[in-house]
Amino acid sequence: MVYLLDAWQRFTQWQYWWMHTMVLIWLLFSVMLFVMEPRGRRNLAAAPAQKDISAETFISIQRKHLFLLIMSLITIAGAVAGSHGWLIAGS
């Protein structure tokens, strides 16, 4: 959408903070999904005596997902507010 709307200049303006946050959340989610979780599964597979996921591992994964969910909801609220004209006053 940024390419089609030629909205690249919005990344240089602080009042469009939600665009920066969306990119950061997508980056964190991609790293979590494609790097951290497969590495964790590989480590679990290397230890054959421990076949079930421990409670600590599950809680850790759940906390990371909850953090990204909360950050996503804040970003969505900011994007909706910004698209309706409620921008942060500034440059």
C-alpha cells in the first residue's frame, strides 16, 4: 500500500508513528515465528527424554505472543485515530 499510494514520505514524519510501529511489529513477529520458535523446537527435539513442552517454555511463548498482540492493538488504535485526522501535533 505504501508503494501504491507513494506514501514513503510518511516514514519521515513523526505524526505517522503507527507506520513505524507496524513495521517493527511485523519484524518482531517474523523473527519470533521463523527464527525463535523453530530454534526452540529444534532444541526440544535434540533432547529425546523431554518430549512434552515444559510449562516454562509454554508460558514464555505465550507472553511473547501476548506482548505482540497488545502492541498490535495499540498500533491499530493509533492508525485508526490517525486516519480519522487525530494526528500528533508537530512537524
